[in-house]
Amino acid sequence: MTDRAPALKLNNNREMPIIGLGTFMAASEVIEPMVDAALEAGYRFIDTGYWHCNEEAIGSALNKWLRSGRITREELFIATKMPSTANRAELVEESLKKSLEALQLSYIDMYILHFPFGYEYLDLQQRLCVVDNTTDIVSIWKAMEQQVEAGRTLSIGLASFNARQLKRIVKAARIPPAVLMIELNVYLQQKELVGFCKALDVAVCAYAPLGSPDLPLLMKMMGFDSESIPALNALSDPVVLSIAEKHSKTASQVLLRHIVQRGIAAVPKSMHPSRIKENFQVFDFELDDDDMDRLYVLDKGRRARMYNTSIFPE
Ligand SMILES: NC(=O)c1ccc[n+]([C@@H]2O[C@H](COP(=O)([O-])OP(=O)(O)OC[C@H]3O[C@@H](n4cnc5c(N)ncnc54)[C@H](OP(=O)(O)O)[C@@H]3O)[C@@H](O)[C@H]2O)c1
């Protein structure tokens, strides 16, 4: 087993490993080899969500490791997210209990409010989405705070919130968000929002840290109009490739190292054990100032946003 990832210190004094395993769009059948490869490589942070439809498979894979004694619960950092059809204060406890049951855990490390808005009804197979215009993020947050007090989650966080929404929560919170999870990669560097989070002592975790290159294809295969998703691939960017060559590393390792050196956590996803291992090997080299500057100028801002909810009807 290799060394574990360094961790970010959260505002509640807990620690979150800086590299975790992303699992979006990973079907249950591929979860066990993914979790095995990740834990063997040294990952301890696994990111899932109700919407990933794989909490149960992750629960079984983790349970196998826990029962064998190869890992202890305390070593793991498991994050999951609330269903966006349950973005209501009165549904928070029930949703978290369902996730705990699926994951076969008595508590999770981070419960995340997945979106600042909710859906009354959502059926991606049928492409039916009805936005719930009554979502009240502050009352949901208060219900999430109760889950910390009840011991069902150690920390609570937000995903895809902007600075204004984050400020609203921080102002109303008894327990401030420990983490904001946002789409962030070399093409979408989110410098302003990251600075805002740092000033508020909210850790940042990058989703789509490799730029989610297959997302347009995946959305198209699911029948969505993926025209509004930019066709970008940071993994083949010439600047990234030249820095990778300089350090005898791969493009994905350079992309992840850039994020880690900014003091940001990341949850790259791969369904291939060899890539899962590769994505964790980012702690044995350092990008110099020149590399960092060359990567900073690749920022394309909002034009590079892949996760664009406008692809859903309504
Ligand atoms: N909070 C939220 O709202 C939210 C939203 C979106 C995503 N997320 C989380 O963030 C995670 C990551 O985002 P993402 O999955 O969209 O994108 P990503 O991690 O940026 O990219 C994943 C893609 O890159 C490929 N890949 C991974 N490692 C590679 C490597 N070493 N070399 C070449 N290709 C590689 C994967 O293909 P293979 O699988 O074929 O290797 C997959 O197609 C998700 O899985 C999820 O856990 C959270």
C-alpha cells in the first residue's frame, strides 16, 4: 500500500484528504474494482451522492474492507449528497438515513447539499424535470446542522453554490459549511470564488478536476442536447503535455497537482484501476512557479463550464 494523501484542515478541525475518488456515472457493477483500486493505492476519500445511484455498491465494497480489518472506519472519509428532489428541510433527515443505510455506515464524514435549487420531480431517463421554485437553502441548512448534532454526519458542506448563496448560508449558520464543492479545473479556475471561500475559511473541493472530457458524449448517449457543453479536453492541452513531459508525469497528474498546489482538494473519477492509481501519484513532484503561471493563463472562465444545468428541460 502506498502513502496516503495529505489532508486539508477543515474549519471544524477535522481533516479531509486532498485527493478523493469521484464516482459520478460509475455503474454499480464497476464500483467494487474502483473502490479496491482506490483503497489499495492509498485513497481514503470517496465521493458519492444519491444521484450517483451507486451508494449501495460503495457500501458493499467498503464493508468488505472494513470486515476484513484492512481498514478502519476512522481512516475513511466518505462524502455523499442529498437528492435534489428532497431539497426541503423536512426531508433532510430521512434522506441522510437512507444514504447511511445504503452505505452500511452509522455516520458519514461529509453530507453535502448538492444544489442551491431543487426539483419537484426529476426523471433523467424520461428527461422530465420540474424545478421546485420554493427551495429555501437556509432552512435546509438548519436541518443539516441538526444531522451533525445527531451524529449522523461529522461535517456538512455545499456544492455548486455561488458566492452570494454561500454568504447567505454562512450568515445564518450555527455550523458553517466546512467545504464548498465546485466545478474547477485548469480551464475553469474559479479564482474569485476560491479566494472568497479562503477568506471565509471554507475549504474548496474540485469536481470535474480533469475537465470531465467525456461528459458531452455521455450526455448525448443519454439523449440530452449536449450542444451547450464545450468540447474541451485539458488532458490533451499542449501546455499541460509539455509540463507533463518536463516532470516525467502524465497530463492528469499535472492537472491534479496544479489544483493540489492551490490548496484545493479534488475528486477525479476513473473507472480504470490503472488510472485511479495514476491520479493518486501526485505527491512525489512539485510544479515550479513557471509551470504554475503557464497553467494559470489557461483559464477560460465560465466558457469552460461543463456541468451546465441548462441542458435539462426547464
Ligand atoms: N458536487 C457535484 O455537484 C458534482 C458534480 C459533478 C461531479 N462531481 C464529482 O466529481 C467527480 C469528478 O468529476 P467528473 O467525473 O465529471 O470528471 P473528471 O474527474 O474531471 O473526469 C473524468 C473523466 O476523465 C477520465 N479520466 C480519469 N482519469 C484519467 C486519466 N488518468 N487519464 C485519462 N483520462 C482519465 C475518465 O475516464 P475513465 O473513467 O474511462 O477512466 C472520465 O471520462 C465525479 O465523479 C463526482 O464524484 C460532483
